[in-house]
Amino acid sequence: MAILIIDDSSDSRLLIKSILVRRGFSDIMTAASAQEVYLLLEEEESKSKLSSIDLILMDVIMPDIDGIEACRYLKSNKYFQDIPIIMVTASTDIETLDRAFVAGAIDYIIKPVNQHELIARVNSALRIKRETDRRKAREAELVQVLEQLEAANRELKRLSSLDGLTGIANRRHFDEIYEIEWRRAVRKGYDLSIVFLDIDFFKLYNDTYGHQVGDECLKRVAGAVAAVLKRPGDSVARYGGEEFVVVLPDTGLEGAQQVAEQIRGAVEALGIPHRASKIAKHVTISVGLCCITPTVEDNPQELVKQADMALYEAKSSGRNCVKARLLASASNITPK
Amino acid sequence: MKQIVIIDHELKELIPGFLANRQADIEIATNAVANKDYDTIRVTGHTLKGIGGGYGFDRITDFGAILELSGKLQDEVLAKHILAKLKQYLETIEIRYE
């Protein structure tokens, strides 16, 4: 362990160093004044050497900058704040010792130095330093583990919000998004639209091509829907089975209809063969949507219900089409 | 009459330098007395007080404490007296290393 002796008396420096070396402390640095140490702090090369010091033995009475002032300064410097300082002094008055402790010294040794007392106090201070270093290392490790844990939690949260097959939001996450967007729409007085889409004759598709191909179809349809959505606030989620839902914040009926039609067309354009479909040779979807400008008096589930009913209408109307509803505030339903 | 002082043999190499510095301290303090520079007298006494016993020279610590006091009290007579004692001491010691 490295020890720095700061004392204007060369005899003191030599004596203390001699005692320490005899007791096995081989890494001893000396300085004749606090200024000498301050100058070393300004040199990059010396900084790392100084920051490796484990203990400082400092004389109190020194010309220009006394030991107490030097102690205060060093304790305010980031390289020295955790390094224990023992004052070595011939002054025995309580006031001096008190000032030394206030300045940040942890102990003092009265001159003339008794070698046994010196070694005992040095060992004690170094023990404290080792414990401090261990504690800091543990804290750093804890901080790192905490960061890793937080990152893992964020990833877990992200994964738990996703549908495992398609990679888009799952039903649970849709519920969270929908609640947030509903409240925002109420707060801001915005329009909010919900679009439901369902793959036509999907059960027949699975029966014809198998579930593995069915899964691939679901992934491609999800991908096509996600590709159509341009705004960061728009989101798509897998509502269940072969049903998907799109949330369009700040989107009126006309805008929602445009998006819905784009989605329908994008899925049709995939041209996924579907020989069991009763309306086309490829995979198609039916789309139902509803729009509202919600207020605090409105029930968010009503919008979902109406969009679902619009989807049912699309199914009943021959499939592969879009049906829309406008929900006036306070449940005034207008089919369109 | 020689005064025998037992010194730790591990400090043997440092003793010549130590004693030479004490002679220098006497000279500094003597000049300070002549100039009535009591602050220098006090500081020199303080240094002697702090260093003597560490090397095994307890009398130097004692002399140093009195010299420091003479500086605080601005007592020229005391300062001269103790410096004479210190000078005599250094001239009459016989060091034995153990």
C-alpha cells in the first residue's frame, strides 16, 4: 500500500519513512510541502500515481500552507477525498487537533514519533482504507447489476407486450395503449378510431394448408398491416387468433376509412394463395372501424364494441370490405 | 562529562545528517535571538521538540519545548540559556547503537 508523507522537516520525513520501510511498507512517497503536492496534481502523469495513495501522513506546522489548510484542500479534491489523512504534529493543544478533525483528518500522532504508535495508527488507517475500497467496489458492482436488472426488466416488459408469433403488440399491450389513447383523446378533445380486421375463412385456410403455413400467413398479414401505418402514434396489435386491431389516435372517420382501405388492399396485394376461400383465390380480410370524439361521459368499451359490430357487418356484407361507424359522444350511433 | 545516548541501530545512517541539522538549528535560533525574531525562535523550538525523541534524543525534545516556550514568551534570556544547554549537550553526547 502506498503512503505519502508531507512534512517540511527532512529529518521527520526520513525518520517516518525509515520506520515504515522497516515494517514492510515499501511504497513510500514524500513531499516537503503541500505546494509540492498541489503542483503534482497539475501533471497528468503524477495524477494517477497520487490517486493510488492509500494514506497521507501530514505535518501540521509548515511554512506557507499549513497542514490543516492542506488537509481541507485535499479532502475537497476528487483524487484524495477517500484517502485517510493522519496529522503528525508536535502541537498538543485541543484547538489544533479539533481543527484538524474538522478539516477531514481521521487521526493524529504526536511528535516526537513513537514508532510503535505510528505503525499501530498507520495499520488502523489502512484497514479503514481497504474497507472503504471494498465497499466502493461493491457499490459499483451493485450499480452495474442494478443497471443490468433494469435493462433486463425493460426487455422483459417489451417482450411481454409482444405477440410471440407476429412480433407486434399483444392483446394485453393493446389494452394498455387503448386506455392511454382514450384518455389523451378525452383530455385533448381529439378523434379516436379503432379498426378491427379479421382474415376471411382462416379456419378453412388452416385446415387446408396446416397450422405452420397458417402461422406464416398470420405473420405476413401482421407485417403488411404494420407497414401501412405511417405515424408513430398509430399501432397494431393481435387481438386474438386471426383478428387484429389498429388504434388510430387523432384520426377522424374519413382518415380511418382511408387507412382501413389501405390495409385491406395491402393484405390482398400479398396474394397469399387461399384455395378454400369462398370469395377469392387469395387471402383477404374484412375490416370494421368506428370513430369517436370522446368525452369523460363516454365509455371506452363502446367504441371497441361498435368497431367489432362494424367488422361483423363487413363479414355479413360479403367479406373483403371495409365498414365504418361514427360514434357520437354519449352513444348516438350512426352507421355509415 | 560524556552523556551516553542509546540509539536504535537501524537509524545509524540517518544520525550524522540529523546532528548536522541540529547544529544548523542552533545557528538559526542564535541569529534569531540576536535579531529578536521570536517567531523563528518559537518555530525552531517546535521543530526540535517534534524531532528529537523520534531519533532517540529525548533531551533534544525537552530543549526544543523550552525554546519554543521562550519564543512564545519573547524571553531572550531563556532562549539564550536553552540554546547554550543544547549546544553543550550536542558536544558531550556519546552515541551507542543497540
